[in-house]
Amino acid sequence: MYLIGYDIGSSSIKAALVDARTGETVGIAQHPETEMAIAAPEPGWAEQDPETWWNHVCSATRKLLRQTEADPLAVRAVGIAYQMHGLVLIDRDRKVLRPSIIWCDSRAVDIGREAFRHIGHEKSLEHLLNSPGNFTASKLRWVKENEPGVYKKIHKMMLPGDYIAMRLTGEVNTTIGGLSEGVLWDFKENDIARLLLEQYGIEADLLPEWRPTFSEQGLLTDAAAEATGLPAGIPVSYRAGDQPNNALALNVLEPGEVAATGGTSGVVYAVTDQPLYDPKSRVNGFAHVNYTQAEPRIGVLMCINGAGIQYSWLKHQTMPPDISYEAMERLASSVPVGAEGISVLPFGNGAERILENRELGSQWYGLDFNRHTRGHLIRAGLEGVAFAFTYGIEILQKMGLRIEVMRVGNDNLFQSRLFAETVATLAGSQIEMLETTGAVGAARGAGVGAGIYDSLADAFREIKLVDTYQPKKNVALYRDAYEQWRLHLDNQLALRREM
């Protein structure tokens, strides 16, 4: 008996097959092999075609079934994790009306800022735990203002995971977690965010009906079965944004537990049972996968858009074509802490929430053409992302959240010991690396939603510890390099305030 989970990213689609009885991962497949393209028709824009996601879901599923030689008829349930904050629009025939405006698109920043001012900062934060910001609701308002012909044709707006669930089941629905990711959930009223819908002039009936995160959200259609190779009639029984799902995969479910990841973007995700918010709305609160009115579980999310994408850019644009990330790590490790004077601000992937939605671009400081080598560039690039993590973690700590232990998966930037130890040292936190992925977490979540597991505890009882990163003793060296980085950041922020 198997469970299948998908991780619908902006770089690739991953699919995992899990043995429901043993909990073991039978196989993982990715499609495409290279990173998916992100279209940028204008500066600060980021779009993808939802149909492309669906095609890669089908290809990844068939690839996974071939690799594992598993009997498709033994698959019992499907779970979906997906890139958060994207906007997908469909008409009454369930046809996509325009490319998806995805998470790192910055076009709606000013719209969200203006709504924050009109609603009132305190009221917005008390009800939404966020400013409207650059999230899904603000992107929908942008469409209303700039593409009225498209807006008139909208039957439903969806998040990326809702779209994939629709292609699998034919059903159009979402979850409370999904609504909260779009800043479309009112935590104070425990209902859809009518105060923001009214501010934006958006009709409530454009939102799909919501289902529990762990529940039968639809059954695979004959058409989806033919396209994927899975059996018709099995349920999609779990759905969550990639960061809540990553926390689920790491068994981060209760107050005081913390997850982190360093993919295209970087995230620290701390669970609390209190409606916490940052007065400047530099971090975000969302309904966690186990959120209920009686026992609220809120994930406070600190996000850095420019994380793994900077390291990928560095590899592909400045390194030899055949170099591996392992070889890059060796080069970086030969360079001392602080990269002998180079500092990098990694904010080249759109507006940064932790910087109050400012777009700084990636900035490099201190390059000496007579001294610095590729190893210096790599170390400075990794440290720049680690320092951005530290900056964000300090915001969480000032909110009263304790970051004593962070759990991470055995993938992305945290596979770099240099990166992980830099974060651990500056945060004063232990980092535990576990053998799991987002797609595996989604598969296990599907088992909970389908009733195959009795509880979340049952589903996530055994997760293998791969490695542990402890803070380094020479913390002063790391702190000096971080303070130099902070000086450059503060100068850039001061310049933006004067403009």
C-alpha cells in the first residue's frame, strides 16, 4: 500500500512514493531535470504557466512509477505541497485565463502597502496577522486594476496547489491554510477576510469553498488517471503550502518547534499558539496544517526571496560549466570566515518582506581583483544568504520566539556545512538535519487525510536524523563578518528611505 506526494515548486516538480505500512520512502522523482523557466515580462514580475506544472506532474508520476516498478493500483492517496502565494485564475470552463503570478512577483507591493494604510496597521495585523503586502489577494487586485477584461472572466481564483488538485479531481476547492497564505483569512473572525475583500472590491464568490487540510478533497478522475498512470477514484486527501508542509515533513507541529529550509527562497518557520505579529509586518503568520479554532497553531514565517536562487546564479553564471556544488563547497571552505572582506546582499529575487517590501537587488562589496578567487566569491555568496537568515531570525527573537533547535531536510542549501554552521553559530541554535523532503511529507499527510494513519504522531513517528550542526566556538569571527554585512545593508536601506 503506497502514498504519493507532490511538491509543486517554481524550479521543478518532485514526486515521492511512500510505503504506508513501513513509512519508508520507496522512491523520489523530479521533472524537469533542469530548472523550470520563470517569465519576467516586466522588471519585478514573475510568471509561470500552470499547464506546465500539470505536464511535469504527469511526467514525474510516470517516471516515479517506472523507477520504483510499483503497482499503481496499490497507491491509496495523494498529497500536494505547493509554492505559496501564487495566483491562478480560471473561467467557468476551468480554463486558465492568464499565466500564474507567482510568489516572487513584486508588482502588487504598492497595492498592498496602500491597503495596509487604508485598513489601518493595527486592525490589519490583528485580523490578518499580516499586512496585505504582495500576497495573493493583492495580486488579484492588480489584475482587477490592470487587466479588467481578464477579471470579468474569472470564475474562481486559486493557489497553485488548488489548480493541481483541480486537474487531478475536477473539484475546485481550497483550505483555510491556503486562504491564509493569500491573506484571505481573518483570524479574529475565523472566516474569510471580508475586510480585505471589501477594501479591494473583490467578490467573495471568487474564492473557492474550503475543505479541511486533512480530508477527502476530491477523487482522481479517469482523465487524470490516464495522464498520470495512477488509479482513478483515489482521494487527494492533503494539501498545504510548501513551508507549512516542510514543517509537517520535519514533524514541526507544536508551539516552540522550528523548521527551516534553503531552497530558491530561504525560510524559518516557527510554530506558536498565539496570534503573534511583527508591528512592521516583516514576517508573516499563517494557519499551520493542524490549525483549528479550538487549538490554533500558527506558523510564523520569515522568508528571504534571494536564497538558493543566488547560489544557483553564482554557479551557473560565474563558475566552470562542469563544477558541482560539492566542489564549490570545497573551494569556499578553503577561504576564511568573512571571505577576506567580501560582503554580499542576496536580495536579487524581488521585494523582500523582511526589508519592508523593498527591492534592493543583489549587492556585492569589497571585491579585490588582485586577491579574491572563485572560492572567495562562493564563500561570500553562502555567507550573504546565511547573514540574511540571521537578520530575519533576530526579528523572530524580538517577537519572543525562541529558536533553540531548527529542523531541516536533507536537501538544498543546508547540505552545505559552511552555510548551516554559519546560521547555527550566529543564531546560537542547534540545527538537526532529518531524512525527509517536502514530497515525502505530502505523501504522509495524505495518509493522515485518508485515515490510513490514526494521527499525525503515527504518520511521523520515525524520521531518521542525518546530521547535527552545532554553533562554532569562534563566534566572534562570524559576528564581525555579520556586522560588516549589516553595515552595508543599513546603508542601502537608508539610501532607499531618502529616495
